Amino acid sequence: MAKRSHTREPDDEPDAEPAAENDELEQQAEVEEQDVVISLASQAQTTAHVQAVTIAKGTLQASVAGAIATKNAGGTAAALTTAVKNADIAYYQSVIASAQANGMPVGGAIDALKQLGAA
């Protein structure tokens, strides 16, 4: 019984892959050029959204600080809880509005509003 060789013979036909690789590189270059334009627009949207969320977060913190000051000045715990809840609702509504206006993902803001009973 003769042993069979486990080596493979190279194909006699030349591969057509180099031409395909060149086409693929040209397509990638076209996509990269398109990405530059898209990323500039989305960078502006991202910046606008980040600014809006930062402002909303500052407003949330100021509202909570005011509610705590009111509580410390003799307000009730129920009033504090209500004020914090209302501040949270306003914050998440601002996040959603900014995300929708700037084409950004909403994230968990809708779920947070549902948990707060506002959605």
C-alpha cells in the first residue's frame, strides 16, 4: 500500500485576487471620504447634545439644592421628594428633547421617565 502525499500542489491558474484587492481599496477610499463629511456633522450634533445635557444637569443640581435648602429651612420631606422627582423628570425630558433634535440616541432616559411615572 502506497502512502498518499499530504502536500497540496499550487494551482496552475493565477489568482484574480490582486484585481479584487485594488477594487476593494478604491471602495474603502470612497467610504473614508464620505465618513469625513458625516463625522463633521455628527461632531457638531454631539457637541450640541453634550452642551444641552450639561445645562440640564446643572439645572437639576440647582433644583435639588434649592429643594434641600427649603427642607432645611423647615420644609417637609414630602415637598423635598416631590421637588427632586420633578427636577429629575425635567432633566430626562431635556435629555430626550436634545437627543431627538440632534439625532443622538436617547439611551435610558425614556426608561427613567417611566420609572418616575412620567412616561
